[in-house]
Amino acid sequence: MGCCYSSENENTTQEETKPLISPNPPSKPLNGGTGWNPGTSSSALSNEQALLSSILTKTAQNIIDVSAADAIMVEPHEYMDRARQYSTKMTVLSTSLPQNKALALPSLTSQPHQVLASDLVPYSDVQQVSKIAAYAYSAISQIKVDAKEDLVVQFAIP
Amino acid sequence: MATAALTAGLERIPDQLGYLVISEDGVLASAGELENDEHTAGVMMQMVRTASRFRLSGSADPPFKRMSVILDDFVYTVTVSGQKVFVVKRQHNQKEPISV
């Protein structure tokens, strides 16, 4: 299906693809890194700190903090324009997507009234099918494993 | 096909106790003992959807025209035509075949 930023259409304008909220670069230094593990040597500690700070950087780059962002300045007419653009794009996409053939119910008949009004299944047929199903069930329930040898053997080491 | 045209034929089915006409969006028409019976509609839809996926080997089409759910006193007969599912509840009092 594609992730949020994937796009097959290279003609999108800069306005459309510019993120609304710029990703927040990490400004907080990693605190609590010193002294929490007094046993390790200083070089191992700085490696750990470097790892932790890289993880923090990566996470911060992937997270968009909505509350910390500045107020979004969008002109009302521009807002309406964008809303209209998005909704037309949505309708175009939804109509052009192929219908899921597998989920559509196949038509069984073109004469539903005739098919539904015709004679019901004779009781003798129902009895016979029930008997056959009972035999099949009984046969299947008798399937069992006939263990002849052990499944796990020891290799004989001379 | 107008709903009236769909249901008129179902009304005339002998010994019918009620019917449902169901589409992907929901119940289009209902009458008799099946009037407003959304639960039965849901169950029948699921059953016929599952059954219409059966295929006999070497065939591309579903191997049946009508699905019958046979209970003690009545039968639900179900078929699909033109993206619509038709369910008719009919009287069923054949038990032992009477041999004279």
C-alpha cells in the first residue's frame, strides 16, 4: 500500500509535499547518562552514551511533536484551496482503484424467483446426504497413527 | 431493477413465510417473519458468501444455484442474482415420506 511519504507522481508541487510541521531537531542533551552505571570504564561509558544519543536523535527525527510546533500560518483561502485539492484527489483515487473482484458475490442465477420457488430438496435426499456425512465422519475419526518405530533414535557409536 | 419488481415475485412464492432482499450495503427489503430481521440477514450473507467460494475441481463457477438451510419446520432458501442476495423462508413439513 505504500507509506505516507511514498509517491508515484513526481509532479506534486512543493506546496503539497512540504510537511505542515517541521520535524523538531533534538535540542535537549542526553541527561542522566553520567553516573548511573559506576562500574563501567570511561571509554565504555562514552560508547554507551554515544549509542544512546544516536537512538535519541533517530527517535526525535521520526517523532513530530504537535504540541511543540509553532502555530501553522495558513491563509483561509489557501486552506480552502488545499482542502478542495485533497478532496478531488481522493475522489479520483477512490474511483480509479480497481474493485476487489474476490469479495464480490458471484451471481448464481438470473432467475431468482424461479429458483427460490422451485421444489424444496426432497426429504429422502436430505436423509441420504446426512447418512453419507455420518459415514464420512466415522471414517475420519478412525484415522489414527500406527506407530511402528521410535521417531527419535540414538546413533550407535561403535 | 426496482425493489417492487424484486419483491413481487417473492410474494407469490407458495408457502412462503417471509423474505429478505440483501445487498452489500444492507437489507433492501424484508417481509413476513423476516421483516426487519437484520440478524438472519447477516447470518445468511455469511453463509452464502462462504458457500459461493466452493468450487468443484476444474470448474470456475460456484457449483450450486440455491442454498437451502433446512430446519425442522421451515427452510431458508437462498440465492444470489445481480449482486443481491434473496432469502425466502418457506414452510417445510416433509418428514417421513408417506408410502401408501
